[in-house]
Amino acid sequence: MKKLALLFTTALTGLSLSAAPTAFDFKDPKGVNAIQFHLDSLLEPIAGTAGGVSGAVSFDPANPAATTGRIVVAANSLKVSNTMMTEHLHGDNWLNVAQHPEIVFELGALTDVKTEGNTTSATATGKFTLKGVTKEISVPVRLTHLAGAFGKRINKPEVPGDLLVLRGEFTIQRGDYGIQPGRNEDKVNPEVRLTLAIVGGPAQG
Amino acid sequence: MSASDSAPATHPPGIPAWRIFLRLLGPFIALATFARWAASGYNRGWTKNRIETVKLDEITGIEYIEWQDAFIPGIELLSLGVAAGLLLFAVTFVPRRKIQP
């Protein structure tokens, strides 16, 4: 009887451990992570990237709806194909990166969760902070859980760990975040499209 | 052979050397700017000093952008170069001021 109780306890402990959410660190050692932005403007669209991605997401493949997390982008990592234009973008009139160094998305809840295989589609609702203005937004996201793929990605297959790929696309109005509201709309579209495709690896510690 | 054939080439009378120089330099600047712009792929956007290359992270399937330094003149540099060249050329046709005695 004692043996049975011990077996049961061990099985329960094992089950709870395997079902525990895993923390994923989105500071990618390979430097792949970036948010891409795109807005139409006079002459040609302005497109660029923001590579300074960090943050952590806690994800449980057995219960994706319980996902929590926070993704941070360093505002001064935004760059476009022209250095002068990049400096303008960082300046006081646009993002004012000196005063607002971080762009943050804080996940509040995942809704409409659908899982097929290792991919979960959902709507992520959370607080998006840009240039010091925080607004609640909903973003359609896709989370792909790649079990045991971390070591393979860093060319050390013996290293254990999973990967979590996060994809999404959404649109914001720059004026809502105090970026030249109502100004230069004939030259630079007020609508900014943001696309993210980022990967998180096992969090240290 | 006539006498005029063997005579050394002379500039039209009354055209100073600086006018001739600018008359050649102006079109050269305009053409060189156009040639540089055309050789870089007729970029009808703004000047770029880095270009993006799309790469694929094989394990995750993420397509990411890698920036590389490159100079691609845009429409504003083309306009500036051609305008400067034409201006230099045009300046050579401005009549000399007559000095009043």
C-alpha cells in the first residue's frame, strides 16, 4: 500500500512538473529577433526593423490559454535604410527614444485559443506602450512550440530546451501614441503596420 | 589641304576659359550623377546607405532582415546632381556686365 502511495505521489509530482509552464527568454543569442514596421509615405513606403528585442513569456503547451509574458523592444534599435531618416525617427519629433527608451507589450490574456499540433492561434490582449502612452490592444498571434529544438538551433544538439516562436501582425495609429498626431499625414501615413516573428529559448536561472 | 585645316583649334572669340570649363563640367556632373543613379538600379525612392537582405532561420522558419552597408543614390540626389550640372551650364550663358566708363 505504501509502495502504491509512493508511486501515485511520484506520478502526480511528475505530471505537475511536466505540466508546469516553461519560461522563454526572447533575447535571442543569434540576433534573429526583430519587429518589422511599415508605413506608407510620399515617394516610397518607410520600412524598417527594431532588433533590440527582449522579455520573457511563460508558456504551457498543455494549457496555452494561461500564457503570460512581456516583450520589450529597445526604441533606439529601430532602423531604416537611411541613417539620417533613422536619426529623425529617434528624435524628439517622432519617437523621442532618449526619453522613452522602451516599447513594451504586456500580455494580459489569450482568448480564442485554438491549438493544432504544436501551433496555437489566439488573440493576445494586453497593454502596448509606445512613446510613454499605454493602450490596450488585441493582436492575433500564433505560438509555435518546438520541443527540444533549442540545442539544434545553437548547433549543440546535446543541450536540452524548447523554443517558442511567436508571430503576429497588427496596426496602430501613430497619432494615438503621440507621434506627430494629425501632422504630416499627407507625407507619412498615420497607420503603422507592425509585424513580429520572434523566438524565445529556455530562460536562464 | 587648306590653311584652315592645318590651323590649331581655337576657342570662339570672346568666350573666357572658365565659361568653357563650366560648360563642359556642368553636363559632365549631370551625366555622371545620372549614370551613378542608373547603375545603382534606378532607385526612385530616397537615398539609402544600407540595404536589407531577407534571411531564413531554418530551425524556426523565421524570415529576418540583415542590414548591409551600401550606397544607393535616390531621387533627391539625382535631382540635386542634375540641377547642379544644368545650373553650371546655364551660368556660362549669363552675359557679361558691361563696365560703364
